[in-house]
Amino acid sequence: MYSRRVDTPDRLIESTRELLWERGYVGTSPKAIQQRSGVGQGSMYHHFSGKPELALAAVRRTAMEMRAAAEEQLAVPGTAVERITRYLRREREVLRGCPVGGLTQDPEIVSSPLLRAPVDETFEWLRGRLADVLADGQASGELALGLDTDDIAATVVAVLQGGYVLARAAGSAAPFDQAVSGVLALLSHHA
């Protein structure tokens, strides 16, 4: 349960975020949200028109937090490879999967343009941010000028998301760590 100091909308959003990560959209019922948050049905519908609006707020917050966590690692001074390494090696709950990437496995999220939009925007932002870091590496002479920074950034994101899937399938973080090590070795080879 949540502290009384946390306001009702926040409790509802946080509970929905947790449930979406654990159960997906279909498995996240209004009753489950109410039980997790400790908020009654009347209060829930006072703040949100229904499950879709609450889910959208939860997806947006999850996406915003993913961006903030990535930016925290990518904005620190260092070489492009160091910054990307910091981002890829940061602590994660690998076996739970990516809280944003996992949403792409949910048919209800993917089929809803409204719910899918923050997911698409986050991955577009991440690819762009990584491409910017790689371009910084090219400008400083660290990385070869012939590299297509957009392609490499897309590869880094794909390896990261694929690493989550492989780790969950194996029940071990080892495949995730191996995928990250592999993409970093390839990137370092061009440094």
C-alpha cells in the first residue's frame, strides 16, 4: 500500500504502471488497480474517466522515466562509447523485461494509437539520442566518419530490447549481458 502523503491520482497511476508491467493491459482490471492503490471506485472515476485514460497516464509516466534514466547516463561527460556503455550497463531489472518495450508485446497497447504513441515516441527519442551521442563521437574523431549513426543507434536499441527477451526466455540475465557485451565490442571496434 501507499503512504497517505501520496495523492490519489499518483497512487492510481503508480499502481497501474506496476500492473501493466506485471500483467499487461488485459490483466490490469479496474478492480486490481483499486486494490493495489487502496483507492475506491468512486475516487478512481473522479480522477480518470476509465481504464484507458488511466493506462495512458501510466504509459506516459513509464516512458518519461525511461527517458530520464537514459538521459542521466548519456548526458554525463565522456567519450561516446563510455556514455553508451554507461547507459547499457546501468542497473536494470532484466528478468522483468523493459517496462516500455514490454508494452509492445501487449496487443491492446499496440492496437491503440493513443496508448502506443508514448511507446513509439520514447523509442524514437532513444534512437535519436543515441545517434546524437554517436555523432558527437564522430565529431571528436573517436568514431569513424563512415558509420551511419542512425543505423548504429537503431541496432543498439534492438540489441537492448532483444537482450531483455532472451534473458526472460532463459530465466537468466546472462543472455542480456552477452548481447550488451557484443554490441559494445562492435562499437569499440569502430572507435
